[in-house]
Amino acid sequence: MQQQYRTYAQQAPQRSPANPRRGGIGPMMSSGPHPAVPLTQAQMAQQQQAQAQAAELAKRRSRKPTDKNIPDGVEDSIVNPESAQRYRDLKDIERLLDATITRKRLDVLDNTQQPTKLTKTLRIWISNTVEDQVWQGNGPTSDAFDFSGAAEASYQVKIEGRLLDDDTTEPDDKPKPLEPNNGKEDNGDKMDEDTAPNAKASSTSNKLKLSHFFKAMSVDFDRSRFRNGAEQSVEWKKPEAALRQPNGPNLPPAADFDEITFKRNGDENTNITINLFRQEIPERYQFSPELGDVVDMKEGTQQEAVMGLWEYIRQRGLQEDEEKRNFRCDELLRKVVRGDVGFIPMLNEYVAQNLRPLPPVALPYTIRMDEDFHRDPQPTIYDVQVTVDDPLRANLQELINNPQYLAMLKDISGLDEQLARLVQAVSASKAKHTFMKSLGDDPATFVRNWLSSQKRDLEVIMGEGSNGGDNGYGDEWRRGGSNSVWATQTARESVNVLLSRQR
């Protein structure tokens, strides 16, 4: 029994409009042909002139000789046969030099694109002077009761740094002793930036200065020895313009100095800690213990951590076979990825959550106020390891961008064209010499062969011979023997092709 279905009224089919409205984001172009804007007479003439110039250049390039190989057998036609062999030896040396120069240039280009960092020693001297101390005789005495003109005891701390050379253990210019500054007091909350640049250091602008390696400095005082906390704030921050372009020209004095000083009031020995925050491009981070166990590094750049993480996955064979974007996590990777399965496109995110800022370089120092120390003051010296760009990179960059290189290539191209024309002239002279020598040795046979060749060429040009040839009726085809045309490899291949077609 068939099922009965409820009948519904059938709607008449609707025809779509001739120009239906197209949806989507933005305005749509109307349908139909879009006539092109006609060109003016000047534009048409300019196009025709450009096409004519391009065709003329193509013809010139096609007519230029390119073969620089001297023809074989030229030794029998020249006065000095050894010159031909010397020319071939020079060609081999030129080919070797071209390959070596190209390889070295590619190596230089690769080194400039991936600059290397060198580790050098930055020597820092920390010293201090005192003013208006009791033992200096400028302060009030116990018998005097007039304190109106007495100056308050103070000290001045100087932090100076020099980059040591590779071949010396001492810098070229040692720091000068800090002289007391009786005419100026600084009780503010910032470091005295006006005394930052050194006169001698400014003359040696080609060397990297102390401010180049750090983006900020701060001084922590021993708070237990201070009466209040207002004078304990001492800090310096590099301007934003210098942070963006650390090697830029015309840096402000606050971002280009070898020494920095600050002055505070006090008459007791004080322990301070100078914190130096590094500035490195690209920025280096401290890796978490979990990430450090995987990449076998404690600190480095984010790119180094990503590459180390990928090398670990590849060497352990953790990448999945079916889905190459996924990888399985072992015990160490599970702590970094925080899951059982990781995704290779998210390696940067896995690394970013395991990066920590590098701790500052902490330099402890004791500000001495006693008279015994200042009879022969000695600065406290620290050696800090810093990274600098390879000095050869600037020279390599100049070598890559040397404008004389293009001029040299142009000169070499011109010499190659001249050499190709000379080789072409030598080949033409060789052909003339061979023609004349053959004619002189056996004129009758040469003329007969030459006429036969000219006849065959004429038949080829006129199309009278079958397959463009002479039907095999030439003199060379009539001659038999082991030295005839029939004994050549070409004749054997032609006979084999003919026999295979008949089968």
C-alpha cells in the first residue's frame, strides 16, 4: 500500500532579473563591457618608440658574439703556438677565480644578514670624594656656637666605564681622579646628567661608551643608615630616541657618556648597590629552568630559544607522522608546553611564557668618609662582560654596498665583449687560413670538392633535392671504404632508422 502524501500548492517558477544585484562588501562594478580609455597620439608615439628601442636592443644583443673559446687547431696557423695554450690556461684560472669570488661574496652576504656578537670586557671604576667633613676642618667645632655659615657634609660618587681592547689589559685612557665640586650641590632625586659626558671620552667617539651598553641605572642605599628615605632615590634612564637607535648620530649628552656622578649629603660610611640594566639588540632573556633544561641554555634571545626547541623536537623524533604541525611532548617538553601535544606554529608562544628579564648587574660599593681612606683613595674596579657587534660587519657591509663593484662589473663586461670579438676575428682568420692552405696544397681536388659543396647548398636552397639534400649523388657519397661517409656513425644511425621504419 502506497503512502498518501499531503499535496501542496505548487508555486510558479520565478525568473531571475536580467541584472541581479550582487551582494558583498564594498561597491561592485556594473556588468557589461568596459570600454578602454583611448590613447592620445603622443602616448601611441611614445609606445611605438619604446617598442622600436626594445627591438633594436634585442637585435644588438643577438648580434653580439658570446663565444670566448679559441678554436681548435689554431696552433697550426699562428706564429707562436704556445700562446693558444696560455690563453686556455688563463681561461681556466678566470673560471676558478669567478667561482671563488662568487662563493666568498655569498658568504659575506650571509654574515651581514646574520651578524655575530663578540664578548668584550667593560671595566668600571667606582670612586667617591667628600666635602665639608669634620676632619677636613670646614665643619663647626664644639666651642663654636655660630652655625649659620657652616656647610653640610657631603660626598660625590663617580661611576666610570671603559671598554678594554683585545690586545691590552688596561684601557688607553685611565680615569682621572674625581675632583671636589664645591660650587654645586645636587639634592634632587635624579643623577646629575650635566656631568655625565667626559671631555676626553667625547674625542674618541668611535669607541662604544658606558651608556651604550645599559638602558637604565639605579643606586640602592643601605636604608638602615639613613634618617629619611627621600635622598635614597638615584636613577638614570636612557631617552626613548636613544633606545630606538642606540648607534644613531647626534645622541644627546644624557645618552652618550663614559662617566656619571651624583652628589648627596652625609658624613658616615654607607653601603650602596649600583644596578646596571643591560641594553642588547636583539634583547636577551633569562630562560626558566624548564626551558633551560630543553634548550641547554640559561639565557639568550627568543629566536635562539625557538631554534633550540625545534632542534630538540627534531632530534628526538617527536613530530607526528600524519600531522606534521603537531608534536608529542616528553617529560621535559610537557613542563614547557603545559600539555601532552604541542603545535609547531605556536613555538614562539611556548617560549614567550618561559622568558624572564635578565637581572641587572649589581655592583656593591662602600662610600668611604673616613680620613684614612682619603689619604690615598683607590677606586673599586669591576669587569663586566658585554656583547658588541662584530667590527668586521661594518667593513663587510661597505664591501657589499661598494659602488665601485658595479663599475668594475661594467668594465669586465666590456672587456668580455672585446674578447669575444677578438676570438670571432681569430676564428674568421683561421677559416681563411684553412681555405687558402687547402687550395694551395691540392687546387684541383679542393675546387672539385668546393663546387660539389656549392652545388649541394644551392639544391638545398632551391629545394630541388629530396629532403633538402642531393639524393646521395655527390662525390663523397660515391666514394667507399673505411674513410668514406658510409662508415660514419651518422650513416649507421640513418640506416638503422630506415630499416626500423620498413618493419
